[in-house]
Amino acid sequence: MTYKEVCDYLFQQTPSFEKNGRTGFNEGLANTLALDEHYGHPHRQFKTIHVAGTNGKGSVSHTLAAQLQAQGLRVGLYTSPHLIDFRERIRINGEMIPEDRVISFVEEFIIHNSQFTIQAPSFFELTTALAFKHFAEERVDIAVIEVGLGGRLDCTNIITPVLSIITNISLDHTDMLGDTLALIAAEKAGIIKPHVPVVIGETIAETRPVFEQVAEERHAPITFAEDSPIVASAEPTATGGMHYTLTDGQMFDGELGGYYQAKNTNTALHAIRQLQALGIIGDTDYGAFMHIGTMTGLMGRWQKMGEQPTIVCDTGHNTGGWHYLSQQLQAVECRQLRIVFGMVSDKDVRTVVSMLPHKAIYYFTKASTHRALSEQLLKQMGDERGLTSQCFPTVAEAYAAARRDASPDDCIFVGGSTYLVADWLKTAF
């Protein structure tokens, strides 16, 4: 099989949440445990860090991977979704898994698939098995594992990490995780393991007692990062990143942009302290914060992609993310702000639209996923709020129109959905 054929098999022949929504998610860990046994329990051959949360888990995962790499460790990194290439999900010290590894894994699975007495493995179950197998074969020292969906029943939850992290909780995937913040917190808290320390980034009144109860039941030392902030202040830099001042007076620049990165960085710094206490790393390398994208391949976090006009993209895709993005867009200084925008239909779209700044001109569109919300419906919601907008059937057409309309001192923002940013990156660059 070619790499393209293998990707087509994974995307088209296996159920996935990204393609099928809820029907593409296998509840429970039976498939994962069967695959894990078939491949010889690879996840037991290296240390792991487990990262869950509604928003920020990708940024925190990449930040920790960069820090671990800077300490001289061989670091696996498993995240989702990808933007351009499937192999972005599985990296070692920033290098994507080779195509031939993906091909051989899928070919071997197809040959032995009939041996499994389980339901058809999902895309994410197979991808997780591939990641763990690759990390074991390449003898990583430690792997940062991002939860795919939820926590308790996520197929990454067979690991026993040295550290668990839950970044925050907001209403997302309510049809699968629960329709209250407390229920969602309980699902995320499922990654807390007996006697394993856990760092919680942010809480609210409904979620904190959930984390406290689960940690107490499992005798897991718990740290609430918000209770003792390490980040005193954060300001945007001219290059699109953030400048941090810590409570001890130290200062450093971070490559990742976005107001929300102050919370993520505070969570990551608390996690780093835990890793230091465990003897896994030494002193914090603040220089690594300026090279996260280069070291780990992270994209799409208030990422500046061009000048004259300024072009920025961000994968924020729910109310929690847009709480910060709306503020940052409102603060953008330019002649005219132009926003290429689309969302998937299973998010709280109406609430996000209510946060969009009035000063922008909107180019509503939809990504190439069946979950994408119609651009006409988005325009209708925008019209109800008095937003100036047009709508376009594809991301490429929407961006082309924004680019055509823009003057050199304008700003074009592309976002609203990970899938939309992915479509844009594939067509515009």
C-alpha cells in the first residue's frame, strides 16, 4: 500500500468522531485493551504524561514536550487532530512518524484484523495503538499523551502516567460527556490515577469539588495552578507571541500567541515543577518557550502567517476559546479587521457568534467536513447581530475574497474551527 492508500483506509474505512460524530466514538476500552495486548503492551515501556481538558491541552502538551526535549530527553508526543498531514499526530522530538511506519502498521493490522473478536476499531483506537507502538520501538524516554475526547473512556486512558494534567473545563461535546460542567469534569477526572500527582489548570465552583473528590478517593496529590500563580502578567509581543513576567520577577518570551496562553503557561509551569520534584527534569529552560513550534511542530495558536496585510490563524473552536479570542480580536489595531469564519454544527455556535466583534467584516464559510455548519446559517446568525458579512461555499473562496478586499494595513483572521484552519493551510500555503 502507498501512504495515501493507508491514509484513505484510516479515514474512510474506520469510524471516527471527526468524520462520523458521536457514532464514530467507541465507548469503553475493550478495543484498546485488545489492541494493546496484540502489540505487547507497548505503553508500559516508557514513562508518560497525560493531558486532558476542554481547551489548552494541545498547547500545554507541546509546551511540555519542548521543555522535556530541551532537557535532553527523547520525547514522544501524541496529539490530535492534525492540520495538514496525519503524521503530525505522532512525533518524537518534533519529527513526525515516518510514512513507512504508518504503512507497515496498517498493512499488518489489515492482515490480522480477523483475529480480533471485538467491534471494528475506530480511527482513534488504531492511531493510539500506532503511537504507543512507535514510541516503544523508538525507545522514547517519556511521551506526552493528549486525551482525544473526555478522559474516563478515552482510549489513551490505559496508561498510568507519572503526571496527570487537566487544563480546564467548559461546555463542549455535551451530547457525549454530559450537559453540565460537573458531569464533564467527572469525565475528564477519569484520567486521575491512584497515587499519581495531578495538576488542574483552571476551575470554577461546579468543577473544583469534582476534582477534589476524585483525587481524594484515589490518593492522588492535587495541585490547583490558579491557587498559586507562577505567571504574574503576560503581554503580546510585536512578533505575535507573549512576554511573561513571573511572580519571582523572572521574565521570558513565549512563541505561542493568544491571550489564553497566559493560563496555559501557568498550568505548564506548575507541571514542570511537578516533573522537577519527581526528578525527571532539572531547572526550567525558559528559552524553550520561544521555540515550541520549531521543536514540536505546533501550529494554529494565534499564529502570524503574513504581513501587509497581517494574517493570523487560530484553531479556537468553542465558547471557552472564544472568550479570549474575542477580546484579542477586539484589541487588534488595523485599518479594517476581516474574519474568515466557520464552525462545526455540534458546538455552541450561537454563543460564539454572540462574541464576535462588530468592527470586523465577515467571510462566513464551511470546512470540508460533514460536521461543518452551513455558511448560510452562520450568515443568518450574523445578520441577527448586525454583523457585516458575505458567505462562501469553500474556505479557499472565502479567503480569496478577504485577500482581494484587504489593503496592506488590514488584518485577516482565519478561525472558528480546526477543520477550517486545516483547509486554509492546505490551500493558501
